[in-house]
Amino acid sequence: MDLQEYFSRISYDGSHKDADLQTLTATFQHHIQAIPFENLSMHCGETIHLDLQATYNKIVRKKRGGWCMETNHLLYWALQEMGYDVCILGGSSYDPATKTYSDHIDHILLKVEIKGSSYIADAGFGGVYQAWQPLLLISGKDQPQTPGIFRFMEDNGIWYFEKVKRKHYIPEESVSPSETPEMGNIRKLYSFTLEPKRIDDFQELNTHLQVSQDNLLQKKSICALQNAEGLRALVGWTFTEVKYNYTEDTDLMQITTLTDEEVEKTLKDKFNIVLENKLTP
């Protein structure tokens, strides 16, 4: 595994001599704009191995993406190689349907220490809830970014991560208003503690998500990638392009339903992904 090869994969040619916030931010932004959040392996009959070498080969050499346990694990390795004080944390995602946080850890994120301050770097949440920059770990402070306003809230050692939602404008010809996401000002994302984890702590979760039929990742093939203006996402046969702040406090969403043939072409053209095995969306 080679750091320069990773930098080539994310098209980063800046300096990495200083393990400072500026370099962390630049590396993070290149990472999320080059490496899609995707679970296509489990819809191609491939097994996802939670092994750093396997993850490196998949994402760096085969130019694939990965889910949180893969893309954040790769980022963890890269930041360590660059000299950062970084550790793995475990998160419990929020389920809007039940209005509860998961009772077990089902997400991986990173904490980076720089000059006495802690930052959360999470390159693996995907979609419209993906932060574009590392976030200062401080309770109750609004942190505005291009995708929206993020904040952490802390209570008795448990941290809660949330985003202020913006309106979505969807041109009428592509989708009916009834299908627009329900509005509510705050979208809770996940909770976490600052207890350091090892990647092996997620092996059981990695296996469970691939065999359990009752999780979203099993039910839908997902591929999402951030870009300079917003993001693009392919969920099943539905391709969505989002442009952030199209008008004040409103994001533009354009939604297209694809045919089987168009799915493969879209993965190549929009996400730079060429699959080795047949995808069943």
C-alpha cells in the first residue's frame, strides 16, 4: 500500500508535510469527491472483507467506492500515514421511522486531534447528509457548510450529530410533490461516544449487514458521490442529481428512472465505476 497511489486515486497533489487542519480538509474533500459511498458489492454477489489490504485494492486499485467501514478505514490509514493523531469511533444511526437511535454500533467515524482540538472526519455517511469538511467537536455550535448546517450536541458523554434540513425543489416533470422528503427542520443522523475502537470491533457488523435481510443496504443498491456543486446518487434504478443552494435555502433535485442498460452506463459515466460482476439493482 502506497500513500502516493492513494493521493493519485483521490486526485490530490497538494502538500502533506504538515498534519494540520488545512491539509486534513483538503485531503478529506478530495476523498469524498473521488470515492463513492456504495454497497454495490453485496448486489453483485461479492463478499465485503473488512481487511485494510482488501479495502485498499478495491478502492485505490479497482477504483471502486465502499460503505462507511471501508471508506473511513482507508481514510484512517491514510491520515495515520500522513502523521495525524487519529482514532476510530463507533456510531449508532438514527431511524426516523421509529424515532430512535440504534441500540448497537452500526457506523464508523474518525476523530482527529490537531493542536489540542478534536475534529470529526466522517467520509462514509453519503448522500445529502455527507459533511464536506471535518467538523470541530464542540457541543451546540452551528457549523455551516455547503451541504447545510451541521452541529453536535453532547449529553452525559454521548454525542449526537445532526443537520439542519433545507427545502428541496424538484421540477414537476420528474416527480410528483407527494414524493418530496418530509420536511422537518432538524435531521438527526447518529450518536456516538469518544471510546476508541479498533477495526476488528466492526467485523461482526460487517458480516451481519451482508446476511441480514432487514437492513436498507440489503434492500437497495446505493452509489452516491459528492461533487463541486452537490452530489449524484444512484439508488436502485433511480438516479438523482442534487445542486446545493439552487436558490436561497433550497436545493435542486433532478430525478430520473433508469433502465437496466442505463444503470451500467451511469455507473461508468457519473461515478467512474466499472463492475466486474453483474449488478442486480
